[in-house]
Amino acid sequence: MRIEVAVMMQVHVPDDTDLDDLNLEIDETGIRFVSNGETVADVNSIEDYYIDDIDSGEYDWDEDDEE
């Protein structure tokens, strides 16, 4: 089964972080928050998190790939 999960996080980043360019990268090595090509936070910077929503409805994931 494939589900859609919305997770809310409180993360510490440097004060001068460009929030307009902030991206979340997740891969086999972990979680990183990247801004302007530089890692500004990692899993150790996450202060708190919770699952906000889970949807297991009939969603066709392949439709998004075609756009």
C-alpha cells in the first residue's frame, strides 16, 4: 500500500538561511535541509515533529509522473 503523509517539523536553521530557497532532501543517507546549495540542517536539527495527516485513498501516483 502506498500512502500520502504530511509531517510537520520544528527545525533549527541558521538565522541567515534563505527560507525561499530551503529544500528538504531525503535519501538513503538521511534527511537534510538545503538552502542555496548548502546543508543548513540535518536530522539532529529537528526539535520536534508529528504526523499531521495520512491519506490512503485511491490516489493514482502515476498521473503525477506524466505531467
